[in-house]
Amino acid sequence: MKFLRGGARGRSIGAVKSISVAHIIAARFIAARIVAIAALWSALAVLPAYSAVTAPPLLGRASADSRQAVIKAAESFLGAPYRLGGETKSGIDCSGLVYAAFLKATGIKVPRTVRDLSKWVLVIPRQDLVPGDLVFFDLEASVTATSVPSQTSVPQNAAFLSKADHVGIYIGEGIFIHAASSGSPKGVIKSSLSEAGWKHRFLFAGRALPASALSGIAAEWGGGVGLGHLDSLLSSPFVSLRSFNGWGEFSLPIANNFAAGIRLGIAWDRYLGVVRVPAELDIGQISGFSLFAGPALTFGSPVHVIATGGIRWSPLLFSSGAQHFGIYAELRYNHYVPLAGQPDNAVADMNACVSFSIGFRLRSVKY
């Protein structure tokens, strides 16, 4: 038999087999402290989570083939005069051109203003542009600037994105189509990203349509540590390390900032003296909260198949192109197969089954 370390009496790994009033009181006391910890971590969720959009927003609603249709629709407006707020060939503005082209090509209404488009698209580096992507500019930037925006990464914070005040549709070979409000000629024209006026005013590129059938698929890696057993965790912030874990995951987006994936991991629990190998279904926010559950093998003495599940908070904090870095905190419940003849002890069982851990995650997206 495998015994838990600490406590008033030895306990083998197992689940509660009967419930008494004392057990209920103990469970409520522990649950109250778990809620307090969860509330603390939830408060941290107000920290900025950069690049919450981690897949093209029209993924699943329009195909990669729609790109050429969008370009063709935009080109049908060539020569149309500029008119603020316009959406027709009699007069159109820059975001109106994007709106009208996407509506004509896909039947989907996209955000109507430059500001809303900049927050809606998947932001990508300029070097990853393909025909059908959007290009955003800061018209107030100096054309005599000596620096050019980075080709490999984009600052994805609200202050940077809000600088965008002009948008166009990239058609390839460094050329984009847009509705110019000044200069000669005005209206819907084609321009080059290499022209000085646009080269130094370029901010970032944005992807709305998938680039291939694999767009949105992501691979993640991470690892973390468990913080003590539940008794010590709830009574003091200064606790020993209970466990060490590592994992990998493949996921597909279901909606904006929402995905489902399969995660495989391995964890060594120093408190119980066992090694677990879980296989979990992970569903929830890409940057935020998710739920996970699945079977796991436990190697110790003896070996058991167990169920594992819980809730995870994992914000993305920084990004560079397709690479994203974040942290996570999770509250996990591991259900062990009970051993015959073991005594009942709700607190010891809770210590064995419930764990809290923190760690880091690296996410790479095929966008």
C-alpha cells in the first residue's frame, strides 16, 4: 500500500467511501478556502492578455479560396471616388472598401471602421503577408522617419493598434489596393508598400481569412510546479513544492479565442510518491479560462488508472509573430481507485486528490 506523508494517521491513496457530518463540515471549510484562492487568481486576470486573437477571425466561416474573390471584388471598385462613410462605387472610404469587398466575396459583414478592424484581425508580421490580407497604416507618422517597422514582430497592445487610421487589401508583389483620401489620384487605387510615403507609415498586417487548411492549428509546450499539499497551501503562502510536471498539446480553434485540444503530460508527485501520465481533453479560452478532463496512468505501488480534471487559467502575455508566451494556474482533482479496507478521512483524501500548480506555456500557431 502507498501511504500519504503527514497527517494524524497513515492513509492509502483512495476516495471517500462514505459521507458524515464531519466530512461535510471539513469539505465546506476546504471549499471556502479554494474559492478564496480562485478569487485571487481571477483578480489577476485584469492583467493585459496580448494577442487574444490567435486565429483568423473568419476561420471556419470562409475558406482560403475566398482570398482571390475578395481581391477581385476590391478591384471592381478601382477608380471610385473617395467619400467618407461611403460603401458604393459612387463614393467609398478605406474601411468601406474592405467592408464592401468582403461582403461581396463572402457574404459576411466585417467590422466597418479601421479601429474595429485593427482589433478584429489576427495581427501578423509584414513578412508573412499573402494576397487577401489587410495592411494597416498610421497616416500621421512622419514620412522622413529613419526607422522602418520590424519585419518579424508586432507590438500587440491596444496603444499600438489604436494608431491605425488607414487600411488596404494586399494583392501581392508588394502592392495593395485602398481608397486614398488625399494625394493624386484620390479614390480607389493601387499603391506599393515600398513607396516612401507608405513604407514609413506602415504599422502591421492583419489576417481575416485562413491561409490554408491548416490555419489555426497550434502546438503548445509547458511545465510547472505544484505548491504543497492542500492543507499547507490553504494555511500559508510559504509552502514546499509538491510536484513537477511537463506537457504538450495540439489544438484547433472553435471560435475567436476559443479552442479544443488534446494534451499529454507527465507529472511527479513528491507528496504521494507517484508518477502520473494524463491524457486530457482541453476546451476553453485560448487566453483565459479552460476546463480539462481525461484518464491518466499512475505509476507507483500499485499502478492505477485514474480520472483527472479541473480548471485552468492561462493568459497569453507576450507574442512575436506565430509565437506566444504565457503563464498558467490550475486547480486539479485526481480521482484514485480506492483500496479495500482503508479508513475514511475526508481531509486526507482531499489532500491526495486536489492539487494546485502554476507554470509557463509556449504556443506556436499555424496561421
